[in-house]
Amino acid sequence: MTSQPSPLPPRPVADSKVEMTEIVFPNDANPLGNVMGGRVMHWIDICAAVAAGRHARTPVVTASVDRIDFHNPVPVGSVVVLLAAVNFAGRTSMEVGVKVWQEDRATGDRRHVVSAYLTFVSLDPKTKAPRPVPPVLPQTVDETRRFEAAKERRARRLAERS
């Protein structure tokens, strides 16, 4: 399956970048006193949706979430930082990468908590039908690496569907 080139001009990855910060409160915690995985997943979805919406400049909906592996627990009272950006865009969908960190309040040091890739679909605000999105324009070595890796993940996703 080949996709048609977008009629829209490319947008730089930097235009979609989001940094979201949360504090883990007791109502976010499990019985062990750490943030619940579902709460982190909720934050990831919100952060990724903002990034996708910035890129598409339309309403977006979550189409899929790739595997999520939690690396470290995050105790109540911690600061959580989520970083998101669009890695790749197809015709109407976009892959957004999100990396989550626990930030030490005293030193500012960050510890990796989780990473995830989510796919969003752009929707026309009136008809709610899928709408074309601009291609992604990577401008740094890291953005280009993420762009190429996202193309490979997209090809695997499409192969799994057929």
C-alpha cells in the first residue's frame, strides 16, 4: 500500500514539540505509593495529542499506542516531565514519540521512566472524516534518526494490518 504525497508543505518537528510537567499526588498513586501506570498512560496520551494537534492544526484522535515499558517507579511528590514530538506523518496519521522522566527537585537530574509511540489521525473539524496532514521535516540528526525509525515502525504496522 503506497500513500499519496501530501498536498501540504512540510512542517518542522520543532513546531510539534511539547513539554508537559505533572506532580504526582496521592490520588495518582497505587497502594505502594508510586504513580499508577494508567495515570502515566493518561498523561502520555494528552501530551502526544497536543503534539499531533500542533503538527496537524486540526482535532486529532488516538488510533493506536505501541508497547509501553515502565523502567522506574515514581513516588508520590515527584515531578514528572513528558516530552513529545511528531516523528513521522503519513497521509492522515502521525506517529508521536513521548519520553517520560522523573525530575529530582533538588538537582534537576532526570531519570527515565517510560517511552511510548502513539499514532494519531487528523480529523476535519466539520465532517470528522480523516484529513491530510503535512509531512514531517526533520532538521537535526536526532530528528532524522527518529523519522527513519518511525518510517520502519509504520511499515511494520501496515504489514501487520494486511
